[in-house]
Amino acid sequence: AGFNLVHRTSPNPLKEYEKFLDLADKHGLKVFTLPVSSYKKDFYFDSLIPKTKHHDCILAWYLADDTASNTDPETVALRDRLCKLLDTDHLTLQADAVMMGGAFVRYREYVHTTDVFLPELYPVYGKKPHGGEVAEIVANMKVVREAIAEAGAPVKSVWPIIQQFDGWGWERFPTAAELRAMSWASIVHGGRGITWYVYHSRSGRGRGVADVPGRMEELAAVTREIADVTDDLVLRDAPDRPVVEVLSGPRLDAFGNPSVTTLLKSGDAPLLVAVNATTNAVTARIAAAGFRRAEALRGKRRLAVGRDGFTDSFAPYDVRLYRLLK
């Protein structure tokens, strides 16, 4: 299905947890996991790190969940230091919502506390689409980048969590188009890794992805598409993003950011990703200096690149992947 990582939020019961880590090792998966059996435990004296850090699967220690609602910055920073006393080889991370009330940026006080931040991006609320689902992803990722810059631009990595569930107050799953555009928009705007929150369904408060026919297939279509270009995505970004000129359709999305945004990777035949964050059709001209054609990876369409770039049309919430060729 294109997955290479599992985020496990509970190490209990310990016997099952150790079996899980063994299986993850066997199948070549990576894992985010807690360094303690419960956040109430002491992160040094009750740590699971000495028993588990030898597992090849472990990528990062998960130090806080819904951080600003539960744990102050000093406590998260202390957890980070204690984990690194026990283990210098793995990353630390935390997850939280980004904005509350439009003004309170929850991550701002926590930038220096862990190596990685997982913004919780769950913009599909009501039964009817509000038209800003993908635009909200773009706005949240922008706010996270700004928080890191305000903190002095320390080296931090952002790995967004994308919604693929309903329940718990959320009234529907994303549509297939929303899911794909939300996922790619999070990468275009600085995501260096990505996970999807699929929820379990045992609580009776909502439905996980496995309980609704077709939802896992929709998710796997996105994960496979991303996995197919992983070799490109791990390359450095190009120094400049291509300029986009909207020829028809809205120039701005629901949050006031450009309707079509792009990510260009480095290399002789680089990957270019373009996302339309609006519910309208858009025609746009995309600059591509130094290249003669753009080959769309879906449908294998070839677009000639002129002096002003190339022009393409985007359906609502459309995502285009191009290979730029000299």
C-alpha cells in the first residue's frame, strides 16, 4: 500500500508491544513510539528505551500528544533531554493542533523542545464541504514555518498528520479528492514526512478507516502515488519555487493564499508538484526556465515549455505531478 512507517501510540501490553517491534523489524517498517509505557511514568527511571532502542524499526520517540493541551514546554524539553541521555541515535517528536481561535499558535512555545513536529491537520469538520479544507492545510503549514522562523530558524523537521477518519466531533471522512490534495499540499508546503490518522473504532465514538468500505483503497491510492516518487521527494528543494500566474479562476484560496502552489525538487529532470487548493477550476501558467517540456506523470501528457513556462488546467482540488525535461 506504499506505507513504510507506523505510529504506535501505546506500548501496552508489553508482551504484545515487543511482538509488534519484532514484526516491524522483520517487515522493514519504521515506527514512532513512546519511550515509556505511559506519559505518567518517569522518562528516565521508567524508560523503555534501554530495552527497545536496539530495534531497527524505531525511528523516533513520541514525547507528547496534543502537546499544548497536556504538557508545558519545560516538561517536553526535559523529556527530550532524558531520552537523549539514554539514546543519542534516534529523533524525538511531538504532535499537536496548530491554531486555536485563529490567533493562538500552539507550536510557538514548543519549537525548541523536540527534533520533529507533527501538526495535526484535520480540516474536514461538517457533513457538507466548506470549501476551505485544502486551504486550511496550506495555512497551517505556513503558520508552522513562521513559528520556526520566529524561534531563530533552528533545524526542525515537520511531518504532517492528515485526516482519514470521522467521529469524535468530525462528521465525515475526506473525499478522495480532498484526501489527495490535502496530502500533497502538506508536502508542497514543507512536509518532510507524512502520516495519516486513521483511528481505531473500538470506542464506538467514530469510525476508523478499516470500518468504511473503500476508504482504505482511497488512502492506498495516495500512499502509492507518494511512494512512487520518494526518490525525488528526498532530494533537496530547488532554490526557487516556480512562479505561478493564474489565467482563469480564483487567484487566492479560502485562507487568502495563492490558489495554485508548487514544489520543485532538485536534479537534472526534477519533479514538480502543483496543487489547486480551491473548489474551482483554475488555468495557470507555471514558469519552468531552463526546461523544454513538462511531462505529466498521470496520463503521460507532454506540455511544451516556452519562454513564459507552460500552461495547464486544474480541476477543483487537483494535483499535478510533472517531470521537467531539458
